[in-house]
Amino acid sequence: MTADIESLERLAGALSAGLARDFGGPAFPNPEGYRCKGARLRTFRRTVPVVELEMEGRTLSFIVTPTDPAEPAYRRSDRYDIVYFSEDVPDGEQSRIYARDRATIDHFVAWVKAWDAAGGAA
């Protein structure tokens, strides 16, 4: 299932608004000290909304897309697929991101699931 650019822009905007409200608070704790840059569309194999976090030269990003069972995902909420990556970790070593950023990854997934259950981008 592919979404059109307008719906992806709405999703990115809704993610940014939700993060502006919740990031660093009880709904999405940030004890690690990341700075949230919000969500924007980026193009890789396809255009997708990407939430970007950064801290002291480190990046942690999350692709959040409408669920597509044909695509791999780290986790899924009811309506969205979640994939994480870091641009400061070489492609061949992406598996070490979870060891480095497990708490933030887990907080993000929990936040997306709660955000989605509360209406998300609807």
C-alpha cells in the first residue's frame, strides 16, 4: 500500500505536532537528552515521513508509514509501521543502534502506539 504525498505530508505534520506536545514529558520521556527536530518527508527508495532526533553528533531517526504488511518494520501500531535508523552508523552496522539507543527506541514505539490509539493523524 502506498500513500500519496499529501497524506504523507499530513502524517508528518501530525507527528511533528504530537512530538512538540509530548517529547520530553510523561508521554515520551527523554532522559537521554535527545533534541527532537520533528518529522519531515525524506526520499529513500520512496518518500516517507521521518522523525529526526539528534544529540552530540548522534542521530536517531524513525520512519513512520501507513502499515504495509509487504514491507519490513521494526514494530507496528494499529495503523503505522515503524523503522529506526541512524545516519552516524554505517549501513553494515545498523544492528548496533538498538544496543546504543534502546531506551529511546522503546519510548518512541510506545509513544507512536499510544498516539495512534488516541487518533494519531486522523
